[in-house]
Amino acid sequence: MVKIKHSKYKNTGLLFNLLTRQLTSDVLEGKESPCIKVIEKYFKGKSILAKEYKLYEAITSLRDTSPEKASEH
């Protein structure tokens, strides 16, 4: 059996990215997108996914990815 590594923060970033891409596609097609409700409910305020996404953004936006710099955030 193959063991797959799991990264909660990377998965949160991927989920947000997929939702925003689908939202963009729906808007360009002139359709009402259910993605808006999902993003507003789970990625705003103090929700767990919102906090995880903020951590993901902080980690991916670092230019210097040394362990010392990463532990500061």
C-alpha cells in the first residue's frame, strides 16, 4: 500500500484555488455560482479554514524559506 503524505494547509490552499477558479468560470459564463456561498461561509472571519488559508498564504508568500524564517510565522 502506498502511503500518501497529507498537508492540511496545502489542501486548504488547493481547495480555495479550485473554488475561485470555478467562481471565475461561472461569472464569465453569466451563471449563478454556488462557490460564493461556500467561500463566504468557510473562508471568511474566524473559521478554521480561513485561519488555515491565512497560514498557507503566509508560508507560500515567503521569499526566504529557511526553517528559521518559517518558524517565525
